[in-house]
Amino acid sequence: MSAVDPAALARELLAGRNFGHLGTANADGSVQVSPVWVDLEDGRPVFNTAEGRVKWRNMRRDPRVTLEVIDFTDGYRAVEIRGRAVMTHEGAREHINQLALKYTGEPFADYVEGVARVKVFVEPERFIYHH
């Protein structure tokens, strides 16, 4: 059995149509987990959210995150990415549309008027292969 490079597996899974599960810390220290559409941009994991959501509030207060990405075709093949969230509004609306096209084949249709989209990069600190 050959060794798996978890960073290479992360790149592969992020580029595919695999869902991520984002873990953030609530103010009381408990963990909050959200499913997210994920991608890879400039070598970093990236996902999208909207201002006001629990994960957004948590990342503003504490940028430490864990992003697990599971292979859609083999649920036993997964990678955990631990790092820090870096949020920006720049390109966020276009990004959520790109993610919607990747995952659904349709443009994003769930815009809420007056709620800003946020593009979130994960600055990876550690990759862990799960099997």
C-alpha cells in the first residue's frame, strides 16, 4: 500500500465536485459544522458564505477552522484541512455563481437582497488523510 500525500489529496478533492464540512468555534467553545461547496484557488481551499450566518460570525471572532472534504465516490477517502480563514468581499458574488455552476450546473439563484456574499480562503496549516 502506497503512502498518501494528504496535501495532494486535498487538491484533488477540492477540484472535484466533493462537499466540504466546515468546523468553526462558537463563542461558548462548542463546535459548529456546516456543509459547504468548495474549490481550489491559488493553491488554497476556498468556499463562500453570506454575512450574518453563524459560520461567518464565528470566523470573524476566531479564524481557526477545520475543513473536511470527502470523496463523493468513496466516502472512506477524505482529507481534513486545518488552518485559518481569510475573508473577502472581492469577487464573492462571482465566486458563488462559479460554485453553483460546478455543483448544480445552474447559476446561483439564492441571492438575498442586501446581504453581502463573502469569499473565504483557508490558509492551510495541516493536512490529515482519513481512511
